[in-house]
Amino acid sequence: MGRVHAFDVLGDPVRRRILELLAAGEQASGRVSAVIRDEFGISQPAVSQHLKVLRESGFASVRADGTRRLYAVETAPLRQVDAWLERFRGFWDQRLDALGTELARGKRERRAQGEVSEDE
């Protein structure tokens, strides 16, 4: 498959949903396949292809348990995504701080006009 960028892997809603399922703990491929088929209306071979992409890109691992294949999340690629996103968190924090300031200002103004109770 070659080197795939993490956001190419995570950009697909089916693969994101599979990772959400695996985040709850190790899952049998049959259960993952059944949930994804029900939610997305895709075939079992298509689900298998998504699992393969997650496996080959390092986002998921698989182990045999008798005849079952158990999939689990691998955290290393997610930590790399998180590290890449870290440089942008300052922008979010600044905007959230500004929003908090504006909400508090609006609440003070409404309270001054008698429109807001003290418990709001």
C-alpha cells in the first residue's frame, strides 16, 4: 500500500467509526463488520478492506484467537496526529477564551438590565 498519511486514513468516515468501535476495547472482526454493514450499508469485503487499511497504516492491530480475528487500536499513529495538532491548540484556546469573555460580558449586561437571575 505504501506510506499513507494519517489524515488520509482518518478522513474516511467508515475508518473513523471502526476506530471508535475499537476504542471501547478489542473487537472481533465479525462484530465490527456487522456494525459497519448496518450503519453504512456496505459489504463485508468492503469492511475488510477498511480494516486492512487501518492495519497496514498502523492504526489497528489484529491477533488470531482460534478462528476469530480480534482487532485493537494502536495508539502510536494517534499520538503522532495529536502531536501534529498540538501546534494549533493555541488558536482554539484563544478563541474559547474570547468566547468565554464575551459570554460573561453579555451575562453581566443582561443582569444589569434585570434580564438574568443570579443563578444563571
